[in-house]
Amino acid sequence: MHTTNDIQLELEEPFTVQLENPVSTKQNTVCLRIRRFFTLDVLPNEKHYYPLFIIIMSIIHIFIHLTTYINIRWRDQDFKHSLHDLWRYYIPCMRPLPYAIRMHIVNCTLSTQNATCYYDDELKHKCFSFLYPHQLWRMVTFNLIHANWLHLLVNLSKQLLFGILLERKYGSFRIVIVYWLSNVGAILCAMLEDSRKGGIGASGAIYGLLLFFTVERLNALKTNIDHRLFIVMQLILFVVFPMTIVISLATILRINVGHAAHFGGGLVGFLFGIGMFGCLCPCPSNNNYCNFQMACRWIAFLFLFIYFVFTLTMFFPMDTPECGVVSTTNIYHPFWLSL
């Protein structure tokens, strides 16, 4: 009896069905396309790495730039200028000079009047005496300092864009190699142009990432027939459009740009990209093409090796400028904006 009453009560209770609000298919499609646009995936659900290296480097760049606002004096000048003297790229601080150059008499900036001042003494003070003249740490530290907030913003935006996209797909190990090899390649190429000039900024390494990214996308363009329009749009938005803005900005503001450094960093990134992905040519499926691609990759790495051997060979010999053009008043010639 009790069982029957319970069943009747249950049947008499109101029966309600809750309908979910319809999901906008169009909105989801737009979100997916935007997310897809900021990835380099060929297949869906590919494995992604954490872009730790690029994020850490960007934080370091911001932190070091903030330290330049420290209101103290170091070595009789503002902290910012002392930091630039210690960390910027400058060849005479990084390799020995011939005796004739070191003993060249220059205008005194440190001693009292009527005293004889030699170029070596002035340069040693400007470079800092620690490990002078073998201050090879400048190959790394010049990357960490920037001239102003505009310089930092331009470099940082491109570093985060290309670095995060590449590191999420290929991992930190490869990106660390491309980044720092491009950084060193930029210095060595700038040295070939003029060993009297110096510079600051991460633009050389960023150009390496940019060219590596371009080779990767062009390689994907030839293998992903269904997504060619999508890849072309990525190249236009991420490479062509930002470069046009920065070049125009540098031209309008008449900013001193280190084109040789940018070329050297970009060359290293390009060769590393060819060595990793192969030549940018049509992709027939046959053994001869596979052999050609393998040979192309080895040739790219061979050219990369030759480039570093040649530039390092030119870097260490004492082939400094003539005495008449060396002066402590023109030590600081920054190339700093990444085009």
C-alpha cells in the first residue's frame, strides 16, 4: 500500500526539462580561427611547449631597463651611462690593440691639464679595467640593454611575437640556439662593417628569430596546400606589416640603425632555418627530392659554420683602425633599433 502511494506521488510531481541556451556557432568559429592564427600547428592538437626562455628574457630586458632609472652616480657619471659603458658592444674593449694604437696621444679627459694622455689609458677607463682588453661578455650583455622605452617596446613586441610562436612549437632548446647564435652573428657582421662602432639592443637576435620564422612558414606553405591562404596571411600580418611600420618609423625619426648587425643576425636565422627545414622549393614525393633536401640542409649548416669561422678569424687579429681616426670622443656609436 505504501509503495503504491509513493509511486502516485512521484508521478504527480511536476516534470520540468531545462534547455541550455543555444551556443553561437559563428562566435566559436571566430575564436577558433583567432587561436589558430596564433599557432604554427600543421595538425590539430599538436604538442605545445612552454615558452619559458622568451618570457624570462623579456622580463630580464624590462627589469634591466628599469635599473637605468636609478638616480645614482657611478664612475663620475649617471648609472645609465656607466651600465652602457660596461655592457655595450665595442670591439676595442674586446680584443688587444697594437702598441702603436695604444700609445697614441689623445686629448685628456681624466688627468690634469698639461699631462700626456694615451689612448690606452682613456680606453681602459671607458671600457672598465676588468678583463680589459678581453671583455667578451659584451657579446651577450649588449643584448640586455636598450636606449629608451621606444627601443625596448619595438624589440620586445617582436621578440614575444616570434619567440613565443616558435618556442611553443619547437621547444626552448632550438630557440635558445637560434637566438644566441644570431646575437653573436650580429656582432661579428657589424664588426666587419666598422670596428670603431658600438651598439646596444636585442635586434640582432630578433632578426634571427624573424628570418627563422619566415623560413618555417614558407616551408609550411609548400607542404600544407589546404592552408596556404592562412599561412600567407600570417606572413603579411606578422612579418610584412610590422616591418613596414618600423622602417617607416626609423626613416621619419632619422634613427641610427645598425643594418650590418641586422643582416648578420638575420643571416644566421635564415641558414639555421634552411638547415632545419630544408630548401624552399616544390615538394615532389620521390627519393631524389629527399636526397636534394638532405644535401641542402647540410650545405646550409656548412655555410653557417664557415660564416662563424671567417668572422671570428677576422675578429681576433689586431687589425684596428689607423691612429688618426681613433678617438675617445667617438667611442659610443649605438645601433639600436630593430628594423
